[in-house]
Amino acid sequence: MIERDLEGWTIAFDLDGTLVETHRDLVGTLNRMLVREGLPTVPMEGAANLIGGGARALLEHGFAAAGASAEDATRPELFDAFIADYIEHIADHSRPYDGVVETLGRLAARGAILCVATNKRSDLSERLLGALGLTRHFAVIVGPDRVSARKPDGAHLKEAVRLAGGDPARAIMVGDAAPDTGAARDAGMPCIVCTYGYTPIPAAELGGDVMVDRFAAVESAIDGFLSAQRLRIAATANT
């Protein structure tokens, strides 16, 4: 029988680059927008670092890489076309990283509340996770449109945890980029950094508490946090 030793704890996950490898579909949509505008496409290889700041930032970075102006990338009709195209192709190639399904199942079986806190729009996040059969793992899926701020503001994490029914004082963030570590610091939460994700900043420089090279290692990193906390409590009680 699995011990429910994580009851009372909430684990908040970023989406793109943490739970799901999404860059092929996102960059695919970006390239179709570039072709539509008569611009050269960006190579799929190496374009993953364009991911992470949302659709508008992706368009701006992509159009800049193609030699176009920022004004070209910020037209409302272009953004609308990007979203419509991405919805149509949202899970053509996107897949959960190895170990995601199994690890989420184990954490839930141990009593943890799981939620998603992403800068991706909530409806797009729900559509993606639903297409991949991952929705069942999460109490809530929270994009910036459902809270008062977006990462790296810690309010995003705190409000997402509360919406999940958890306590921000007993929560851990799992992410892959600066908005995740910044939000965790602002919220006073420990942060596990997945080194395989989407960040132009080296993972070691993001300021997380611990780094993991594969998603399956997230569970042992959580156990490490909790063991350290129990030791601190025991030391305080003995002083």
C-alpha cells in the first residue's frame, strides 16, 4: 500500500518545456505565419528557446529572427491567425516528456495536489492537456487569464495553489525557465528546475533550488525537500 505522505502538499507545474515538449507545434505555427507574410521560416532545430513567453513573444522573436519589424509581429489579426492555426495543430507533434504520466500518478497516489501554473492561455492549456490525456492528473489548470498576475509574479503561483485547494506555504514549483524560478522566489516556494526545457538562460543560472535532467527525478527532488524540512523542524524542536 502506498503511503500518503504528501497529503497537504501541492505541486505546481509549468506546462511547455516541463510537462510537454511543445516546440515543434508552436514553431510550426510560427513558420506558417512567416510564410503567410512572405518571410523566411526559422529552423526547427534551435528554435526551442523562442518558447516560453507566450504567443505574442513567440511572434515577436520569430519575426525578428526573420528580419521583420516588431510592428509586423504585433498586429492583432496576425495574433488571431496564430491562435487559430495553433488550435488546429496543438497536438500534432507535442508529447509528454518521458516519465511524466508515471510520476504524476505516483505523486497523486501519495496524496499530493497537482496543478498547472502556466503563462500559456488557460483554454489552450486545457485543450493541449486534454488532447494528450493528461487533464485527469490536475486539480486545476491555471493560465495568467485566471489569476491576477502572470509569472514571474508570485501571485500567479499562490493563486493557482489556492484554486487547487492547497496552501501556498506547503507548495513546490516545478518549471524550466526564468518565469518559473522568479515566481517561486516571489511566492516563497522551493523550485525544481527541469534542465531539458525551454530557456535561453542556462539552467544552472536560473536560481532554482535543485535541477533535474529528467522528469522522473522530480519525485526524488520533492522527497529531498521534505526530508530537509523535517530535519529543520526536528532541530528547532530540540533547541
